[in-house]
Amino acid sequence: MTEAEDRKPQSDEARSAYDPEITSEFAIPQGLAVPRGGAGEAETTSEFSVPDGLEVPPAATADSEGSAFNPPRTYSAKQAPPAFTPATGIPVVSLTKDVPWQDRMRTMLRMPVAERPAPEPVHKVEDEGPAVPRVLDLTLRIGELLLAGGEGAEDVEAAMFAVCRSYGLDRCEPNVTFTLLSISYQPSLVDDPVTASRTVRRRGTDYTRLAAVFQLVDDLSDPETSISLEDAYRRLAEIRRNRHPYPTWVLTAASGLLAGAASVLVGGDAIVFVAAALGAMLGDRLAWLCAGRGLPEFYQFTVAAMPPAAIGVALTVAHVDVKASAVITGGLFALLPGRALVAGVQDGLTGFYITASARLLEVMYFFVGIVTGVLLVLYFGVQVGAELNPEVAVVIPERPLWQIAASMMLSLTFAVLLQQERSTVLAVTLNGGVAWSVYGAMRYAGDISPVASTAVAAGLVGLFGQMMSRYRFASALPYTTAAIGPLLPGSATYFGLLAIAQNDVDKGLVSLATAASLAMAIAIGVNLGSEISRLFLRVPGGSSAAGRRAAKRTRGF
């Protein structure tokens, strides 16, 4: 036998097979037999003394081998090495502090835990630091507000990681789905992890609250400021108690103006503007009534879509010389869930497929609710003799100045409906005007396909929105969501529903497929514009390989 085999510890079977002294499995092992006491006085003087034969064996010599699963004798959990070093080495990551915290946290989230740089020592107000469960609870509450406000899953995870890291919890892993937030913290490889979760049950559109939460996370992640856990809880409670910046009657008026502006985009005049505004405001009030009765949002969208369609049909039956299609299309613009669509596609493009599927399924339910409400009214209108002509879709007069002004009013009213801060309304209004100008130049002057024109215009919206958000170290949603309002496929949706109501199913499905293509072009264009902005702005790591790890995460090889 070799020297290594001689040093290998023998099994119990091998030891018992060659030991002639052990004749029974009930025999006392060697070293544990208590010797018989002598005739003299007992040697044990205390009941706490170790009995003879049970002394602890001496420590093993350096030549003896232990188990591979036992930690080394020199190992200490408090002074443990960060992790093993991979064969390819650990890339050097430079996390500059003059970039938004979203980029810094997103860069570390896309890295394995073993490769993340250790946090710098942060001196908090507490002497011994806050308790880990309380930090995790604060993190989950902040993530809940962001996810309920419509923020993307990746940005929510980045915010949660930033909060934990600001209090010294670097080995944490946040996880975000459509309705569940969870986070796990493990102090070291040999310690038990601490896991907490929170369910998101209510969602509300309030970008003012969303901006306040982003400001809180920005202050927490700033190494030059020191915010205690109690102060963070106090600020979070104030954010929750804040009232909406706009009262209910302003929101109702904004929905009417949005519908009127959208009707002007598709060729409506003053009468159409007033009719579309009245229909949208009536639908908004009915939706609020259904919400007060506890009806699901599906029925709220169904009821809200009926008044604009009913007014358009009534004008046609009364033989009023107006474009009824513009009235109905304007009402649809106020209901199309563009915010949820953009968030769903963004989650899918960043690798959060479960959350993306849930968001897109929610969009589909809202869209089906709108379709149900409009189809009921259109079918009734066709039965009573309303002459609704789908051919008017191609007869949209070119009025650039009026349409640009209408697109800016649409973006402004959309921003009010999203409860944005007053300081961001002007920027998003200008962004919406630029988006429609680009779309009109490509679609009408350049005769380019509407899908390509919409994608390019939405890409510019995402690019400008991302740059403005970086300038203010805030979320990009308030600068992009309202600006895509003029690009929403309201007319394609209406004419598809009208064709179905007139038993022309094939043509209706083609028009609805066009509407879906336009919606996807908007969502992909906004996300692509945001990604392009990061190529020209400074990113953590100094190089594309270190700063752009998202491309590797979503590959299948």
C-alpha cells in the first residue's frame, strides 16, 4: 500500500473485521471503559469533574487528515476571505460616484455575488448598526411603492439593493415578481441566510410619490449623507401620507382634454373636440363610480369606453356633419394602457419574463375590456342604422401646426393623469411634441411605414427621457410615459373594432394586428432609446464589457 493509502482512515467494517478483541457489537469501545475503583478512597471530588476514560483526546497532529467538509482550523467567519478566486480572475470594477445610483446598483446586480466589490464602511447614527430584519423590512416597503407605481422590475431590484448596501448589507439578493417582493441576506458563506418577503396588493398611478421614493433611495445611497433607519422610516411614512398633487375634478377635466386633443390628431374639428371631451369625462366619472362599488378594473375600462362610442354613434344617427370616428378614437386614447405596456415589454427585454408575462396579461385584459365596451356600442349603432364608414381612416388631413399643438396638449394632460410633479410637466410636454414631429415627418412627408415611424419616434422619447432623468437623478417614467401618448394606436384599434362589428372579421383582425404592432414598436423603441443613452453617457466600469453585463444574462448559451 502507498503512504497515502496508509494515512487514509479506515471504515468501521474494516476496523471491526481485523480487530480480534471485539467479539460483539455490544462491546464497549476501547478508551471508554471505566476502570474499577480501588479499595482506597474515591478519587472523584466533584460532580462536575470529567469521569475517568472520557477525557477529550488530544488535538490531531499536522499529518492527520480530516473531512473535506470541515472548515480549516485557521478559518474565522469574521475574517473570512470574500470568496474563491475564479480561474479567469476577478475583473476590476470601478464604481464611480458621479453616475446615478441606478447604474451603480444595476452593475453589481448583474455580477455574481463572489465578484461584487465590498461596500465602503459607512458610519451611521446607530453605534452597532440597525438590525438586519428592520433593514430588510424598509427595503421591501420601498420596493413595494416602486413596483406599485409602475417601475420596471430591474429598477426595483436596483433600488432594493441600494438600500441594503447603504446599511452595510452587501451579500443580499433581491427578487421581484409581479405581485411578490422578496430579499435574502447571508452574512457569510457559513451563516444562515435571513429572508423576508412582501406582497403587492394595490397599485396606483402617482408619479409624484414615485419621484419622492427615488429621492429617498438617492439620499440613502449617497456616501456623503448619513440617514438613520428611523429617519428613513419617517420619510417613507410621509411619502405614503402625501396627497395627490391634483384633485379629482382636475383629473376628470384632464381626461376630457386628452380625448379632445387626440381627436384633433386624427382630423377632428371644434365640434369633434367638444364631443370627445364630453364622452371621455362621462366615461371617467362612470369608471370612478364602478371603482367605488368595488368592481374590478376590467369592468371599469368596459364602462369607460362606452360613452365616447355612444356619442360618436349618436352624432352619426342624428346626421351631424362631423367625423364620428375621430370622437370614438379620441375616447380610446384616454383608455389605452400605454404605461403598463411599456413596463411589460421593458421587463421582458431585461430578462424578467415572469413579471413581463403578468404585465402583458394585465394589458390584454384591459384591452379586452375596452374592446368589449366599444363593440357593444358599435354593434348597437349598426343595428339602428348608423352609417360608420371605415374608409375615412385614410382621409386624415395634414395640419402640422394643429397636430403638433394637439400632441403637446395630449402629453400635458396625460402627465396630469399620471399625477406627475409640476416641475416635470413642461419637459414631458416638449418631449411629446418632438415625438409627434418626428413621427409626422417620417409618416406623412417621408411616406415611411407607420410601424417604423412609431419606433423611431418612441426611441427618441426614451432617449430624451433617460437623459432628463439622469440630469435630475430621478426615474425616467415621468419623462417618457406621457410623451408616448400621441403615438398610441387609437385609430387602428377603433377601425379594427368597427370592421368586426360590421361582420368584416378578416379586415378587423388585420387592423387590430396593426395596432398591436404599433404598441410593440412603442414599447421596444422606448427601451431601445434608454439603452442607447447609456452608450453615450458615462457608465460604471469604464468599458463596455464591465458595464454592460445584461447582454450575457439573457443569452441561452
